[in-house]
Amino acid sequence: MNHRAPRQSRAAGAPSSADEQPTAGQSKRGTYRAVTADRAAQQRRLKTVTVALVVASLVVIVTTIIVQQHLRTKAIQAQYGTAEQLTPPNANPDGPGLSYVPGTADRSKPLVAVYLDYQCGGCIEVSRTVDPMLESLAEDGQIRLVHVLLMSMDHGQPNGLSFRSNVATACADMVGVAAAYRHEVFGRADSGQRWDDPQLTGDIAHAAGLQGKDLQVFQACFAGHATSRFVLDTQQNKPDTIAYTPAFTVNGNQVDLRAAAARAAVRDPTSSLTDGRPSRGFAGWFRLAAAGSTGGVPMSKSKQNKPRHTDGSTTQSGTRSTATVSRRERLRAQQAAEAQRARTRRILIVVTAIVAAAIVAVVTTVLVQNHNRRKAEERQRNQAAQMVPPNATADGTAIGYAGGEAAGDVPDVVAYLDFQCPGCSQSSKLIDPLLEQLADQGRIRLTYHILYGLDSLLNTDHSFRAAVAASCADFQGKFPEYTSAVFANQPAKEGDGWTDAQLLQWAGQAGIEGDQKNAFETCFTTQATSQFVQKMQRAKPDSVTGTPTFLANGKPMGPTKSDLVSADALLAKILQAAGS
């Protein structure tokens, strides 16, 4: 009896003492559950870490792409920060884009905006079909028409095809041929041709009717990307609802004009999508579009993902025989857990390697793109400074004074000047007029080297900008007059210099007016002669250590007060220096 009582007690319920051991089945189930729970926890941790690493990688990649695009835009803005000051005369006053035939329709008429990209295939078709109809309506005063040229298809590439074409179109508007230029560019794209810069400024410009001085203004504008800020602002200020091209809005309501034009053409056989004649139905359709009753903005339908629900069940095995947990079971559990940890480590190593490779690829891409961007900027600067003044010397290192016909044996007089040099200002009043008088008489050949060495000493760029302006004045035949105007307005304190507005203002003092003034301003704003000015500085002989310096047949000449009594007295000094 005393032997059975404990057995009955254990059979009736849980062990009554801590010394009593669980059954073998219970212990195995507990071990299995513990191992399973450990594996599940490890798998959850692995999934969490993997997802976190993948998300982090995507965040790094997306952030890098966004930053790169931002940096590309900033690079373009910084590159043309001093040049992009020109706004096309037909810029839309109510938003982005260029107005077509501005002022011919009152503001009560519907405002139609056409959003295009030169690399967009559908935009080519719109330029050939719908656009002529819209232009006809605008010319009749039935609508107000705006063309918004975007550059989304450049995909962030600095100086991409659409960007440069948009800059060229805006420059074409500076001389009144934006519409003709736009049609010519789209016409070349329709033929499968992709245009480069020489075509943009050459063949296409000529086909659009540009020639003579208008062509020179257009080319100078494009060389310096003088409308790049307008182009960048156009892209930045487009409505958020415009997610593709071609796109159309009427009084701000996005509509499908291509479909409307096609339906109108079917209803009115007298009109055609190719002859540019709008039907009465198409013209009247805009009244509905302006009121927003044509369908409004086509919205994309959102996809709904319905979660699926599944059921499952697990079963537990039946009763097991009672026994103690063996060491073999515990060892197996430990081995399984260690194997799972090893697999987790291997997966983490692989994921880490993938993320590291992605980061290395992104960093490498950034470095390569930055290098390419710097090279592109350097090429652009070189392209923007290719204009050489008409009176430049044969080697392109100085500006010759266009005086009278000189005999072959007359002295060659070279003047080295710096616009911030006080002595050069005095020379401009006392010596330069006599030298120019002798040159007008054909008694000497006179050449000017305009330097900017004082910029480095005074930590400014005043001399360089003034030299650019003076060389731009040579295109208008006013180099001596402009040089005199700058020296006459030299600040009392050395290094104070001049603003760009002042350098532009003094064109009037030099007699540069009308169309000449517009061309001068374009040349200066785009820094179109900067490379020539740099070449003048580099060509300075080592013997010239200061300004003003005068050489007669390559030999120094230091005229005194007595030599400046008359042109004849100065000529005697020149001949003396040249023959010594």
C-alpha cells in the first residue's frame, strides 16, 4: 500500500515535488518546441535584418539618384550663373513657357498650354497635326496659346539634348523666330535625325530664317546658354499634374486635345489634321474645355490589392511513452540551433556583400558622373568663349587699332594697359589720343594688349570683366571709345572696380546704341570673348612687368611730359626708341 500511493498520486496530477522528473514524452515535446521556437525567432530576425538591409540599400540608391539630379541642376545653374540673365521677350507672364502671337487675343479667351519635349515621339506628331490648328486659332484671336518646352526626357543628364534644344528655342525667341525654330527642330526629329550643337546653331537656324546680325545674336546667346535659367525655371514650374508629354491644358484643366481634334475633323470634313485648318467644332470645343466640362484631368485608376486569407491547422502527435530526456536529444537540438545560426551568418554575409557592392557601385557612379560633369562644364566654357573681335591681331593675342593705311616701314607701337591701373587712366587722357592720331595718319601701327594682372593683386575680377566688355565693343567698331569711357569712370580708390550694370551702361557713352547695344549686351552677358581676353593675358612678354607699358618695335618707350606736347614730338620719341 505504501508503494502504490505515490504512483496513484503522480497519476492523478502534476508532480508534487521538485525532485520528481517529467515524463520522456513531455521532455521531448518541450525540447522540440524550444528548438522550433528558436528557429522561428532566428528566421524572424533574419527576415527583419534582410528587409532592413534591402530597404537601407534602396534608400541609399534613391537618395543618391535624387541628390545627383539635384547636383546636376545646381551644376547647370552654377555654370551659367553669370550668363543666364536673358528672358525671352515672349515669356508667358502667367506661368511657364513661351506665348504664341502674344497680345492678339484678350484675356477672356481660353488659355491653351501645350507641354512638349523635343525627344518625345508623340510631341513630334502633335507638332505636325494639332499644333498648326492651335496656332491658326491663336492667330484668329480665338484662344491664347502657350508652348511649354520640358526636358524630362534628358533624365537628369547635364546639357542633355532637350535642355540644349530648349535653350536654342528660347534664344530664337530673342530674335522673334521661336515658332519657326520649334517646327524646324521637330521636323528634323520626325525624319529620324538627332541634332547636335552645330546643327542647332547652323542648319536649323538658317532654315528658321535666321541670318545676318540676328543669327550672330542667336549664336552668341546659345554659346553662353544665356537663356538657361529660363529653361530650368520652365521645367521646375510645370504643374505637378503634368506627368507626361505631350500634354494639354485649357485654363488649367488637363484635356486630351489630340482626341478632340480628331473627333472635330471627323465631324467637319472641310478640316484636316494635316492642313492646319481648325474646324468650327474644334474651335467651339474650347468653350467647354475652359469651363472644365470636357472631362478634366485624366486620372489613373489606383490598383486595389485585396489580401487573401488562408487557414491552416497543426496537429500534435498523440501520447508518447514516458522516459527521461536523453543526452542525444539535447545534442541534436543544440546542433540544429548551431546550424541555423551558421545559415543566418552566411545569409547576412551575402546580403552585406550585396549592399556593399551596391554602395560601391553608387559611389563609383557618382565619382564618374562628377568627373564627366566637370569635363562637360570645361567644354561648355570653351564653347562659350569662341568669339574673336574683328580687329584682333592675326595670332589672336591683341586688338589692333583700325587707323589709316600704314606704310610698311612705320614703327609698331604696342600699349599694355590694365583698366584698374591709375597710370593707365592718365595714359588714356594724355598718350592714347596722340597714338591714335598718329595711327589715323598712317605714321604708326598701334596695337592694344588689355591685361587683368591687377585682379590677382587686388583680389577682384574687375579688370577681366572690363576687358571682356571692351573686346565686345570691338564688334561694334567702338573699342577705342569704350576703352576711353571705362578709364574716364575709373574709381578713385584702386580695387573698387565696376558692376556689370555699369559696364553695360557705358556702352551709351561709347556711342553704342540700338541693335548694336543689344548685340554688345548679349556678347558681354554671355562672356563670349572671355577666352580671347585670357589669351591676351597669357601672351604678355616677361619683360612687361607693369602697366602702362609702351613698346616701339619691341623696345621700351617711356614718353616724358615734353614728348606729349604734340603728335610730332611723340613720334620723334617713338622713332628714337625704335631705332635705339
